[in-house]
Amino acid sequence: MGELELLFALLFAAVLLVRAADRLRIPYPIVLVLGGLALAFVPGMPRVNMDPHVVLLVFIPPLLMSAGWNSSPQELRAEGRALGLLALLLVLVTTSVVAVAAHWLVDGLSWPAAFMLGAVVAPTDAVAAVATFSTVHVPERVRRLVEGESLINDATGLTGFRVALGAATAGTFSLLDATVEFLIAAIGGAAIGLAVALGALRAIRRQPDVTISVLLTILAAYASYIAAEEVHASGILAAATCGVVAGWKQSTYFDADTRLTANAFWRILVFGLEAMLFVLLGLQLEEAVESIRGQVGTLVAIGVALALLTIVVRMVFALLPVAPGLGLRERVVVGWCGMRGAISLAAALSIATDIPGRDEVVFLTFVVILVTLVGQGLSLPMVVRALRIPSEREWSPEEAIARLEAAQTALDRLDELEDDDRIAEEPLRRLRELYRARFQQCVAVLGGEKAPDLADDARMRYSNVRRDLIRSERSAVLTLRNEGRISQETQRVIERDLDLEEARLR
């Protein structure tokens, strides 16, 4: 089987695994990592030999860009104290504790290799936690902390990994030199990420083509990473910063078509990259097991011990009053969201094969990922239910205020249009009814009541009838195309409008 055929086969396997996860109501990263492990030992499964540098270059920039895209600098700044402790201090402590334990437990593991392992497993992965949150509702602040921490600790941990990797390559390690290099790399990476993001946004604003605009967002992720690495700064932090800035300013620089297309494209891209990473881990694991044959049992036990150590260290930090106003039960949930995943995997696979201790680091990273992802990921819903954490209301007060302000602004604008005699009476009446209903819904939420259901019986009947009519319209247009009375291009233009209208009814 050629490499291209193998790639398509792995993607198809990932799709089947994700569908299985949906049926089992299990977060899909858990099923992917278990599926990747099973694939590693399928007889006749070919090995995939990837250039370690390609792993970081291909996978890391878009994953970090996407994480930053969905983060808010205002929210990150508001949770500055908590994120500083969880995403900076906790990562450094976890790296050091794991490095010391690994150096002591694994025979012959050098200090640089031990610190590489510590830096690799220190960052958490929000993918599994967010996937679990989709079935188990938690307060919005808990979700915000977990996602924000994941973004920053990826940059912190992988910048530390870069320093440790340089020490392993050079064969020497100085704490002072490593600290200075870390600070320079972090500051330089953030500055380059900001510059690349602003340049890409200006380029997107000056041209109207949606396809080129989306392509520029991808190029920005890789350009920020490569530019930072070329000047020995942190490409990891550059890609994350680029994502934060671009995501924050997208409403100003992107039009509606670009936003819709870019968001859909990035969801597919990130899913594909994460799925491939987990499956590739399984295929690489067999080689790592063969290189450490005779030590597998010992290293499995050590890996489990290191995973438990990371969990204990994180729980101790989380139980501290890291975030004012966050209760003990919420802090327990934050502490239990310590799953490791795609970023740790990509970093471990990026270690060159000629670096001493590489196989031990890859194998131990996999064990830590497996223990935390499966153990904590599967038990997180039970923890949330056991703690009886109240879920968010259908709308949070913040969302209700924003929707109320938007509805009032729309009503004011309707008054202006009426005064200027720029709108007919019937559309004016229907639009006023719509926005007044939304206004009342927001007021009810702010009053602590359940939001009145705008989709009451009459409106539900309207939605169902409208969807039925759209299906009839679509069928008529397809008939005209099949009979040759209109071109396929015309059919697709009309169908796109119908699709957008149907999507708004959901």
C-alpha cells in the first residue's frame, strides 16, 4: 500500500471511529487513541516513517492557530491570575516534577530527555474536555478557564520543549541559559505572531475573494510559525498569538461569507489533523515498543505512575483559590480536565530518532495520554454529576444582555426606517413583532425566569411548513436542471440561497 492510499485509509478509519464514539456517547479523542493503538498491531499494517521536523511544521501551526482563533483576549486578561497559575506556573512545576521522576525511574534517561518528556506532557488538551462538555453541561467560566489554559500552556510547554530539545542536541544544559532563551523565544514569538496576523488581516480586507481569504488564514498560521523559528523565537507562541489576534478582529476584517466559510473549513481541518495525529501515534508505537523490547512492562508501570503524578500535581494547584469567585466544586472540575492529547503527541513525534531517549519519551508520552485521556475523559461526566454542579441556564445573563441590546437597536432602527418612509407597513409590523418577542425573551431571562419559547406552536408550525416549502422549491429547481431548462450553475446558486434559509430555521 502506497503512502497516499494509506493516508486515505487512515482518514476513513478515523471517520468510522468518530461515528462509533457518537453512538457510544464517548468523547471522540478517546476512541481515536484506542483505535490508533489497535491499528498499530494489525498484521500487515505498514509503518509510517515521518520526518520529525515535518510533524511539528505540518500539525502544530494550524492546531494552535485554531485554538487562538476561538479565544478572547478580553476573557484571557480577565482570568489572568488563574491562567498565570495554571498555564504558566503549573506547566513549569509539572515539567520539573515529571523530569525529576522520569530521570530517577528510567534507567539511563538523560536530564535533557527527561525535561523533554516533562515539557511534552505538561500542557493539557482541551479537545477531550470540550467534547465531554457537549454532553455534560458545566458553568461557562469553567469551560473558559479550561480552553484558555489549553491555549497558553501549549505555548508554554512547547517553548520549554524546544529549549530542552536544543539542550539534548547540544549535549549540555544550563538553567540560566535555558531561562534566558525561554524568555527571548516567548517575547519574540508573540511579537511575530501579532505582526503576521495584522498583515494577513489587511490583505484579506483588500480583496473580495472568499477562497483566497480562507487560504490567507492558513498561510498566516504557517508564516508566523516559520518566521519565528527562522529567527530562533517561539514559532509555537507566534502561531497561538496570530490566532488570538485574527480571531478577535475577524468581525471587522471578514465579511459574512468569509466568516462562514473560514469557520467551516477550520473545523474540518482541525478535526482531520487531530484524527491523523492520534492514528499516527498508534502506527509509531509499534516501532517504539520494538526498540524498548524487554522494558515494556517496566515503562508501562512508570508511565502510569507519571500520569498519576501529573493528575495529583494539577489537582493540588486547582484546589488552591486560583480564581476569585470560583467555588470548590468548580475547581475540582477544572483540576480533573487534565487530559493530554494532540499537542503532546505531535511534540513527542517531532523528536529526531538519533536523540538518546527518544523511544522512551514517545512511549511514556503515549502512556500518559492514554491514562489521562481515557481515565479522566470517561470519568469527567461522572465527576460533574457527582458534584451536582448547576449547569448554565439556556442563556447566560451576559448573552441575554447582548441579545436585548441587539433587539432594542433593531427596534430603534425600524423606527428610523418608518419615519423615513423606507419600509412597507406589513414587513414593518412583522419585524416589530419578531424583535419585541426577542426583547421580552431577554427580559424574562434577566428576571431569572425560563425564557419564553419563541418557537411556540404557531411558530413551530411555521418553521415546519417553511422547511417543507423549501424542500418543494429545491425539488422544482432540480427538476428544471434535470430537464435541461436551467444550467447546473444556476441551480447551485438558487440552492445555496435555499440552504442558507433552511439553516436559519434550525
